[in-house]
Amino acid sequence: MRKKLLSTAGMLFIMVMMLAAQDQSRIPSGIAIAFRTGSAAGLSDYLNSTVELVLPDKEDFYSKSVAEKILKDFFSRYRSREFVIRHQGARGDAQYAIANLETDKGKFRVYFLLKKVNGNPLIHQIRIEADNE
């Protein structure tokens, strides 16, 4: 009986640890909401002080304020209809996600990378590429 109880407790501990590890790789919901609503200001809350942007017509490293303006321009040209995270993961202090963005003018594949800065996950890279599928 004691052996069975220890085995059950061990399995429960492992399951709790796995859930905690999965929770650490979760992308903050505010990022998905900002993409879904086309809110550059909402994304700005999660931008690092310097961000690499790779968009259909721009590709460079930008300050947070300039990146927000570029994203605002993107969302004004491509009105967001739907945003779905297809895959997300983590390694060390970095998190990433791959998502699909549907706009009024087409579909895009979105990749973004977050790294912890002072304990907070901040976006260091956003790639938005035309989805030619």
C-alpha cells in the first residue's frame, strides 16, 4: 500500500512539474490579443528597447518607438481578421511562437522571439512573411 501511495505521489509531482514547465513557455496573452486586434500600441507593451523587424517591405533593427510606428503602419495597411498561434516553445530564457495572421489583404506567417529582461518576457524579433500556401 505504501509503495502504491509513493508511486502515485511521484507521478503527481511529475505531472505538476510538467504543467509548470509548460506554463513558462506560454506566450503572454496580450501579444496574441494585440496581433488579433491589429494593435501596435498593445504590442509595444511587450517590445524590447531594440527590436528586429522583418516585414514584407522593411527589415532592420529598430528602437521600440520606431518599431511601434512601423507596426502601426503595417496594421493600417493590412487589417487583422484572425490570429492563431500554431506552435510555441521555450529554451532557457527565450520563448518563441509561430502563428498565422489573416488580414483583409492576405495571409501571413508570423514568427516572434521573446527573451526575459529583468524577469519580463520582451519581444526581440518579429517576422511577418506572406503565407503562400
